[in-house]
Amino acid sequence: MKVNNKLISLVVIIGLIVAASIWYGRNNGLLPVAAGDEAILYDGLFNTILAIAAGFFLIVEGVLIYSIVKFRKRKGDETDGPAIHENLTLEIAWTAIPTVIVMWVAIYSFDVYTAMQGTQDLSGMAHGGMSHTVAHHDHGGMPMSKATLASSNNDGVMMAGVMPSENADVVAINVSAMQFAWIFNYTDEIATAELHVPVGKKVRLNMSAVDVLHAFWVPQLRIKQDVIPGRETYLEFTPRVVGEYPVVCAELCGSYHGGMRTTMVIDTPEDYSKWLKEQQEIASNDPEAIVASRPASQLSEQEYLKGKVSQLGITSSKLTANR
């Protein structure tokens, strides 16, 4: 009867640990809002690993506390403890169980990694059998891509840096990174310092750097991609939650790296169409302007000054020449 009671107690304790771990994994509150499909995939992996880690923490700390209390030195007890040499069953268990868990997490992680476009073959872009169509517009010393990249191998397989322009279901935006600003190029010669995307539609960013290495990062999307001089990289995501989210450069790019930030606005389809129309009107009236979508009263100091610098025609090349 004692054995049964111990077994029941053990099962109850393990059940409580599993329940507590799953609850904490789902309610940890450590991540910002998940604003895209890819964020949901990432959060599922993160929460699963966190739940496993929490379970092992409770088991290890529980056994440790139990051992400290149960096997503490009693008053007047000067004898040695029992000589225990080995326990093959226990050793097999604590080796096999972590091995299985680690292998399962590795497979799960790779599945999420590939689902989030983690297998881009950038090296393939330099190989034979590839055709590239890239248009650049020299805008006051700042090269800006105005055409969607089109690349394919001999087998017709789409490679990294590719966006089939005829696909109406994908919103293609060309991104230029420079010290210390982001420029987003849309169709119809629209160039803005703020990223706008429609909710519910797949977005593809074709990215290139003007000067040094940068990295495009939106924490709420759980995605980050290096932006490399001399090479086009891309990033795909599907936004799901309307709102404004920070775009951060996550690669040290110079003295003002910390100020290389802008905003990504996820609009409803109606608001996105309205915004595009407004930008087209502005671009048609002033083709040389790089505009932000918000009125001056709502702009940060950095955004306001960036617009003023653009209006004055001040570029990085001119500043370098005057040094």
C-alpha cells in the first residue's frame, strides 16, 4: 500500500509540474504583440521551449529542495551516508529523455525556420543560369531601387531576392538602407521614410544597402534580415494586426546607429489604398520628394529633420565632399 501511495504522489506531482509548465509557457508575457503570421510560428516555438525549460527547472529544484530537507544531517548523527555506486536505469533515463527532447526541439526549430523563409540561398544569385533585372534611380546621391528584382535559375525555380511582379497577391516594396535612414520605394515612383503595408497580404521587401551593413528588424514580426552592400536580400511576411510598430537597424552601422529607426504602419486595405493615392498625388506634384505619411505635427524630431534635409538637397555624398 505504501508503494501505491508513493506512486500516486509521484504521478500527482509530475502532473502538477507539467500543468504549471504548460501554463507558464502560454502565459509568460515575455514577448511583444504578435503582429504577423511568422510571429505566431516563432511564439509557438519560444513558448514550447520555455515550457520545457520551466518543467526541468521545477523538477531539478524540487528534487534539490527535497534532498536538502530529507537527507539533511541529523543531530548527533556522525555516521557516513550509504555507498551508492551506480544506478543504470536512472542514468539511461536522464540521458535518453533529454536526448529525445533536444532532437524533437531541433526538428521543430528547423521546421519553423524554413517556414519563416530561413533557407534563402543567397549564394545562388552569383551562379550561372541566373538573370537579373534591377533598375536604380540616382536620387540626389542616394541610389534607390525602383524595380522589383526578377531572378530565376534554368529550372525556373525562384531564388533569393526574387519577387514575381505579376503576382497580385504579393506587395513588393524595395528598401534602401543607408547611414542612418530607411527609404521605402513603392510602385508609381513613391518613396517614403515610413513603411506602410496592408493587413492580411503577403509583403516582400527587396532590400539593399547603400554604404555599410545594416539589418532590418521589427520585433513584433519576430523577423530580422541583414541588408548587405552590393547584394540584394529579401524578407517576406504577412501582417495580421493593424497598428504602428518600430523598424530598427539591428546591426552596428556607425556613430548614429541607435537613431536609425522608423515606423512600420499596418493599415487596413482601405487605409492602405487611400495612403497610396495620397502619396501618388504628392509624388506627381514633387517627384523629387521623399515624404513621410504623417503631418508635421505628428512627426518625431528625427523624422521632421530628415524631411527638411531632403528638401534642402543635402546628401551624404555632399557632406563627405565638404569635409
